Amino acid sequence: MKTQHPMPLAAARQALLARSAPCPSEVIPLPAALDRVSARDLYAPRSLPEQARSRMDGYAVAGSDLLDVRPERPVLLRLRPETAAAGHPLETAVVPGEAMRILTGAPIPAGADLVVPDEQAHLLSGRVAIATAFRPGDWVLPPGADVRRGEPIAAAGRILTPAVLALCAACGWDAIEVVKRPRVAVLGTGDELLELGEPWRAPMQYCNSRLLMEWLVAAHGGVALNLGNAADDAEAVAGTLDRAEAEAVISTGGTGFGDRDVLRDAWNILGITPIFRGLGLTPGGGSAFGVKNGTGYLALPGSPWAAEAVFMQLGLPWLRSLAGADPDAGTLLPAVLESTLNNRRASARMVPGRLQRSAAALRFQPLITDTGSVFARIHRRNAYLLVPEFSTLEKGCIVPAALYDPSLHCPIPLDP
């Protein structure tokens, strides 16, 4: 790998995604498909419901029988002996002058076109008294109210949410074709790394960067494959990378130009073609990306927080693309910036912060002071934003903030 000028973040993202194809598909049981990505467009095979159904417990009647109803002059209809109930076929029909007992979810019997709820009807010796005017269609769920035949349920690339899967279940599908979860092999590099469970000794450190990548991959729908840790030896790193059976490979550490930064030599041994070496992002500028035989290799710095920044900007859209989903699926939240941010560098700057809700708007407070520990800032942060190169974002302006974790594990607190 030859030294290159850092590639701007947007260009690096485009180059990475251009070399990423979705994984093949597989058919899995519908109950196991939550949060998976649909591999093809799905269309309703029938209308749901197929027949008009009652939305209330009450009485099915014909609207023509209620044309002259008045509070002071209720209409009396003869009550049929049958009861219409969900899941039970009904052969009889309602004729003029009649009403039929009907329960919620039951098909509307022939001859009826509305339902009078229980609370607006009175039983009088085999008859039903109705003193309120109704129109045809009242309290009736029409055919296709949930979905019409041929209507799209989910497009290819759609993440299958509980609501979408409920529609699939209503269509009777017991299995569904989804994109396979991308396998991401993760390697830590460095003579100083210890595995969890090993006794600590100076000047060693535990492999939290590699573990952080594994957890991020798993949290965002990938299958993390642990390649362990490799020493600062190009042959050892190359041998471990060569054994990876995955659609993507992420490594941490060894991306600099020091005597023990051996990743570029390992890539040369394996014949990995570098796409960029050096990234226009702070932190994470030492990152690199290369390809070999259709597999992508993303090399990240050894610092867990620099590696995390690059993962959020490149690894996450890469993972979404491999999973067949929209790489731009993340949500940016407009927020009022609480303090001015200056970026005098030729690279974008990723700034962690705290997103809070006030009565008027979301507000973003940067957390970039040098006081206090990194872990204290991580405990307080829940969002981040990008400051473009050679730019200033003034206090009070609206900025696009993104959550580190859009799930319920990362709530947006209210201002105290």
C-alpha cells in the first residue's frame, strides 16, 4: 500500500459502496424474520379482509330500513334467530324488516349493509328498536381495508418490522425470502492486546476495539466472526486475514506508518488492492479500505473511539448495503447547536454530544472538552454531528444530528 492523500469522507463512502454487492438470499420461517431485509417485492395475494366485516358487537341491518327513523319514532325490526360470528360461515341473509345479531369481526350477512352497535339498539320481545339514523357502511370494515389484492406489502430492501410481518402472516405466508445477514470477520492487531480472561499486566491492554466492532456489527444486523488478535507481524496478520470466510473484514490497529504498523505489508502479501489509504475524517484519519476477489477490507485505527467514528460513517452504510438495505436509512435530526464549533482541518470532524428535547426544539450540546475521562463523556453522549472541513458552525444554528443508537437504549432526554 502506497501512501496516498486522505480521501474525502463522501468520496470514500461512495468508493466503498460501489464495491459492495448485497449478500445472496435465503428462505426462512416467518417467525424468525424480524429485522431481516426482504429479498424481493411482496404483494398481497388477496384482499384483507376478503369480505366486509363488523367493527362492533351489534345488529346487522339494511340501511333502507332506517330511512325514516326518528328519536321519537324508532324503527322496529324482527330479530333473526342466527348470530353472525367471526370464523363461522353464514348461509342465511337479512331481508327487509329484519336484523341479525352480529359480533365484532363477523362477515356482514347478505342483505345487510351496516351495523347498529349494541348501545344504540334495544331488544323488545324478539324485536330490535333503533332510534338513531345510520348510513350504509356504518361500523363496517370494507373488503381490502387492511390491504387490497396486488397491493405492495414490502419492497425489496425493506427491513421487516413487526407490522409488516403481521401483514405477511395475515396473507398466510409461513416463510419468506430475505437477504442473508452479512458475515463480518473482525481482527485486532497489536503485540499489546490481551483477550478477556487473561490476567492484566503492564503495559498490556484488553482488546476493546475489536470487541466494540463485533458488537456494532451484531447490533446492526450483521454476523460478527471473531478472528482474535494478531501480533505486529505482517505474515501473522496476513495469515489470519486469509482465513476469513466472510463478505467483509474489519481490522483494528496497525494502520499508521510506524515500525510496527504492519497492515499495509500484510495487504501486499495477500494482494489486497487498496482503494484509499487515509480518510478525511477526524478521528479516524488513518483508516484504509481495500478489496480482493469481491471481499472488502476496512482497516481502522486501534483507538476504539476513532474506530467507532469510522464505523458510523463507513462501516454502517457498508453493512446496510451488504444486507440489501438502503445505506442511507439512518435518520438525521435537526437540532439547535448549543455552542460554536470550529473545524480548521482539511477533514470532516465527528463531534460527539448530547441531544436533548426542549419545549421548542431538539438541542445538541457538543462534548469536546479535554476535562474528565473519555468514559465520562461516553456515558453522557447519545448523538453526534459532522462538522465539514474548514468550516464553522455557529451557536444557535440548526445542525443535522444523528443518534449513536436509534433504539430505546439511547433515549433523547428532556431538558432538566
